[in-house]
Amino acid sequence: MARLIRTEKEVEGRYTEQWVVVDEDEAIDQWPQGPGAVVGRSAPRLDGYERARGQAAYTADLALPGMLHAAVLRSPFARARVKKIDLAPARKAPGVLGAVGPGDVHVLTDEPGFHGAPVAAVAADSPAAARRALDLIDVEWEELEPLLDPEEAIRQGSLIEDERIYDRGDAGAGFAEADVIVEGEYRTQTVVHNAMETHQSVCRWEGDTLEVYISTQYIWGIRDAVAAKLGLPQDQVRVVCNFMGGGFGAKNGPGDYTYIAIALASQTGRPVRCALTRREENLAAGNRNSTIQRLRAGARADGTLTALEGDFVNAVGWDGWSGPTYGPMEMLYACDNVHTRSNGAKLNLPPNAAFRAPGFVEGTFGLECLLDELASRLELDPLELRTRNHADADLVDGRPYSSKNLLECYRRAEPHWARRDEVRARSHGTWRYGVGLASQIWYGGGGPPSYAWVRIGSDGRATVITAMQDIGTGTRTAMAQIAAEELGLPLERVRVTLGDSARGPYASISAGSSTTPSMGPAVRAAAADAARQIIEIAAQRHHLEERVLSLKDGRVVSADGGSWPIEEITGLLDDAQILGKGARGPNPTGMRVLTFGIQVADVAVDVETGEVRVERIAAIHDIGRVINPLGARSQVEGGIIQGIGHTLSEERLVDPRTGTVLTQTLDAYKLPTIADVPEMVVELLDIPDEHLTNLGSKGLGEPPIIPTAAAIVNAIRDATGAEVHTLPVTREEMLRALAEARERAKLEAAPA
Amino acid sequence: MAIDLKVNGVVQQVDPPVGRTLAESLREDLGLTGTKVACGEGHCGACTVQLDGLPVLSCITLVHTVGDREVTTIEGLRDHPLIDAFVRTDALQCGFCTPGQIVSAAALVAAEPEPSVERVRHAMAGNLCRCGAYPRIEEAVLTWRD
């Protein structure tokens, strides 16, 4: 019987309580630790050939009959008022079939609050015709003074949400107890996701149903949002995303482009594509906002933290959310006295969007650099300082962790950390070498609801059906592995059908490192349901008890030694099919489900030019059971590489006077290239979380990007003594920090 | 103006408007959507195709300038050993940049069957991958004949 319970759900660090229906069937035990027949063993991506050969059809590749192309007129000003707008000249342009302006669609505005805010759009029979028509729209702008300084915004009360204050214990008393207090101001820059496939949708009316083909991380979220906005029954919106070209957090919602495509499709009666250009992508598709962090830490001489204090400013932009930059300070260490204050400034800058561990990437940079400054003052080994302040239970709400193996991560980091004398000794000429480390905490437990079906035909092959999306993380492959393991089938006999809300059950968002921990248990439950049915059939056919039968290597195996190919059993059914159904169960009650890890970086710094080279990064993470070691390694490496970009090269630059975005192209916005990649050593603990679902797997998308910046900057300090407080570490910032370190050394050397 | 385009060994007539890029012609006139356009201004390498074996950015190449040169796209490299190498080494994540990566790599290994790490990094530095599959791309190109 189904039972209704209340459970906690977390996405990107935001918790909500929700009702969930739990199956009363007996719970499925986790598989033993270590590789199984398929799970825990490296598997190439199931869709690797399709993607590599260019056969995979992304939203960008879709060409529906009669499809029109939209182009969007975006505000060239950070803040302006549209005094007059006339779409008529654009409507009359060759090839143009539709146009919309402020008032026609809720996302179009006549009071744009950021450079790139959508004002009007046209639909034409080619992208070129649509772009040409934009120039014909007659607009009279009144340019207004933009608000760009986040601290000024906070003084003026221009906030995205209310100020957040957090207190644990008494920070004042904690600082009074401290033998050493360190403080620092840390700043992180705005970075842009820049997924290779830009944000885009193709929308078409089919009878009373709206079809939305979209590059998205959340098929069902798009369905629900669009249905609610249009006042349609949910299943009259069909959302399709079979292949998508990256998201990194920016593709969780419908965005302006989807609503523009819908409006123009409604107006013209034709399918409409609205695809952002790369320049629009750098203006109006979200970003990781910049932060200012004023931090203090107090400790006793033995390293015990007595107090932590942080004042966090998120320069959110015109819209978005104020992320948990304070999170690491509150959660990472066993410190009884913590005070944080956090504000999100509403500014005339492009809205932010979740970006791979939002808040924690920024907050870990500040906190973990401060910890190294503390270690230096205490003359304590930085790894030892972290070990001494290890949290055995969650300090925010006192709950135990469902599992935590951070000390084991620290232990495995020791050999990498112990190389530092050898690395430092490589210094030569103007090059200085050093090693740094940083710890990591994040969510990643996923949660219900999520559903999967497993269909088995008479040929003994299985298809996993669920309307999830694979955003490039390899979840399609991981789901097939889980089903294959449960069904005792070789991987090549399992397929996965996903990507269409009309062709499968509800599935989790692919954000917050949640796809595997949310979807995996549902897939396993569905496969177990199908396996049970096969065994029931085999038991009846061969007059055996069900309990002596199991599935292995594509066969139904009896404890007495007999065995039959699965297809011989399912073959009895002819065209009948076995359908297994599975649902994600609740998260463990009263526990905190989190991920942990540490990274150790080797860097080289040219003290004359300020050039920084990352030579090596060792990453050790505790994310529960690993489903596919091959894909998991790729996730970690990719996260580190994005972290290197965040640390050294990427920055969205804005004209400080006008608020217009200067870095709109991929030559101005510097993404890492293959030539920027250091040696990487990836170690995943692969210890199942015994309390978490039937799998014990947590998510892996976000943890690897979190500690990278702090590990690199701490290595820079180890190499040179320079204290970098601002990202990215441009040569200018590096040379400034080196000069400051030289001044400091001079003062210290001077006789008192 | 109608022109003959030699693509993957087949001559096809197309009639693109003046100003159309090779990428647009391949994708829209010929339906060869394996060639991706990610920036549209020659900065990312996703649209890479070969002209007479040399890697070229098709999003900033006007189709009318191609002339007699032989165009090779990812569709013409479907059986190239690099495809297996990319899949085997997990050299792709979202896969959107992958066709361009493989087209670039194929030009490299055709000229230099055993490229050094430095050569691979040099030749592939113009192909951006936001997912960061770079270490595996390097491995795939270095081991393409395995």
C-alpha cells in the first residue's frame, strides 16, 4: 500500500519540505561495497557514438517544417526607459511574419534594468531576416543612471531579498577567547556559464498542446512553469530535450527565449525557434555573481577555532537569488561560535543564475584562504589545522551526517601534501613553486519524487524509460548500468529512453548534483520490480520456489544449479512485456546528506611577470558509491578545469560607468583551453552511504569545482608568500600581491 | 548564385544567398547538422571542418569562397578511428564541441600520425570544451590508433 509521508528536499542548498508517497514494498538492500558486475565498473557513454559522430540531435539542430526564427531586441543600456517603440517597420520587412513588444509577453519590458534585457522580438523565415528586422524597430530610449556598486546598493536598500543573519553560539565571546585572530577581505568576480549550446527553444502548437523543444536541465520544471504561465493543463505542455549541450546551472528555467518563442508561435501559427547568440549568452543567460567577503577567524594556539565571522555581499544583478556564500563558513568546521551576515544587491547588471555549486565556490575561496592565513599565523600545518577542526556532526542543526569520510579524504591527501618540499625545490630563476590545499563541503543527496519504468521484451532486452535529461554528465549511461546490475544483464542489453515529458514519468532536475542520487534509486527500484516478475514467471514455468532464483549474466539462475537465458523466460510471453515501476524513496530522516572532499594543488609563479601555472591537482572526494568510474573521473576533471578558469582567466567585465558588458565574445571572455590543463589525479572514495537510498550514491557534478580556487591560491602563498585576495588571479593581481608581500617582509625584517 | 560544393566526396549543388557561411550551408542547405555552431564568430572551434584536409572555421568562411576545395565534415569521418578513441577514453561530455574536436584532430593525425603532447595541445587549443573533457581529448588523440 502507498503511504504518504513528509520529507525534506534540497536543491542547490535550498531546502523545502514536501509530501511524498512511499511504496510499502520491502526496502531493497544496497549492493555490497565495491564493483558489481556492471555498477562500479567503467563504461563508455551509451550515446558516445551518436554525440561523437554528430548524429545526436540537439535543440540547435532541430528544423521543424515551416519553422520561423526569432531575434530579440535587447536593451543596449544598463538602465533605460523605452519612451516610444514602433514595431510596424519591422513587421513590414521581408521575411518577417510576427513581432512582439512590451506588454505582449511578460518577459518583454519597456523599463530595462540591465544591458541585454529583452524589449521586443520578431519572427522571420531566416535568422538573418529576423536580425535585419530588429534594426528597423523604431525605439526612443531614455538612458537612466545605473546602480552598479553592490555596497552602495545595500546602503540604499536595493536588495534582492531580505538580509540574512545567522548566529551560532556567541562570536564575540569566541573572539575574546582566541589567541590569534586573522581577518581579510576576499573578492570573487562574475563568471559566465558559456555552455557550448546557447540557451534556446523551439516552440510549436500541435492542436491544443504546446510542444517545447528546449536545451534544459529540467524538463518537468519547464512543463510546470510554462503551463502555469499560460494557464494550460500541465500535460498540454510537452517538453522535449533528448540531447543538450551543457548547462552548468543556467538552464533550469524557461528563460525569456522560451516565452518569446511561444508568443511568436501563437501569433504566427508556425513553429518558432528562439536561440540566443553567443553575445546574448554573455549578457542575458545568467552568471555566477561577484562577491565581497569580509571574514574573521579566531583560534586558540592549538588551532581550535573559537569564532568565525563573515559579512557577505552578493552582487546579484537585476534579478536572481542571493546564493549561500556563507555556507562553507557555517558548515565546514566544528566551530561553536559563528556569525554571518549576507546581502544580495539588486543592481543594473544582468541577473545571476545558479552556477555549479553557487555560493560555495565563492565562499570556499574566502574561507579556505583565510584558514591558511590562520595556519601561517599559528605556525601550524594547514592540513593539521583542518583535521583538528573536523566536524563530527552537522553544527547548523545538530543532525548527524548520513555518512562522512572527510578524514579519510584528508588521509589520502597526505602523500600529495607531503610532496611540497620536493615541489618547492623545483624553484629556479624567477619561478617559485608551491603546494596548497583546500577542503570541500556541499549538498548532493538528491531527493524524491522521481520515477522510472523498466520495460523488458520477449527478447530479454531492457529499456529504462524516464523523462529525465542527460546534460552531458553521463547519467544516461549510469542509469543503464544500474538497471543492468539489478537485472543481471550485460550493459549492451539495456537502453535508456529519456528526454520527453510525453514519453516517461516525472524525473528530477539535473542540478544540485542530484540526477544520480535522485534518479538512480528509482531506476533500481523499477529494475527490481521487473526482475521480481521475471523470477515469478520462471518459478512457475520450472516449478521452483521464487526464493531459489536470481538473475545473473543474462540468465535466470536456480540455487540447485539450473539456469535459463532470460530471453527463454521472457520469450514465453510473445509480444507481452514486463513493466517494472520504481520510485525514489525519501531521504533518511533526521540526517544531513552532504558531500566532502579535498584538493591539493601544485603551482608555479613567475615572480617577475606574475604568470601563474597550475602544474598538478589531486582531487579526493567522498560522494558515496561511484556508478561509473570512467564518467566520474571526467566529471571531476571537468569541474577542476572550470575551477582553474574561475581562478586564473575568466571574468565578465562591465564598463564601470555605464554598466554595459564588455566581454561578450569568447575571445574576450577567456575560457580554459586544452593547453591550460594540469596533471590531474582523481581519487573517489567509493564508500556507499549506508543511510541513503537503495544505492548509497551522492552527486558529483558540483563538488570538484568547489575547492579548486582556494587550493591554487594557497599554493601561490606557499610558493611566494603573496596573499591573493581577489579572483581572477590576473598578472596584475599577482604582481600587486607579490609587491605587498615584499613590503611586508621588509617591515618584518626591519629592526624594531 | 548556385555553386557546386564537394562535401565528403560527393558533389552537391547549393544555391545560397550571398553572405551565407559554409556552416550555414552545410547545416541548412545540406542538412549536415553534425557541424555545430557555438559562437558564430570564429572563437570556439565547434564549427571546424576541413578544406582540402586543413582545419577551417566554417562559421566565418563564406560558402562562395570554398571553390573547388574538398569539404570534409564530421559526417565524412564517421568511421575514423578517432571516433572510437573519443568514446573509449570518454573524451566528450555534452558532446556539442565534439564533432569540431574530432575534425581538428583528424587533420592533425593525418599530417602527423604520432603527434607529441605539445603538438596535440597546440593543434587543439582552438577547440573550446566548456565541460572540460580536455585531458581525455588529449588521451584520445595520442592513442587514436589503439
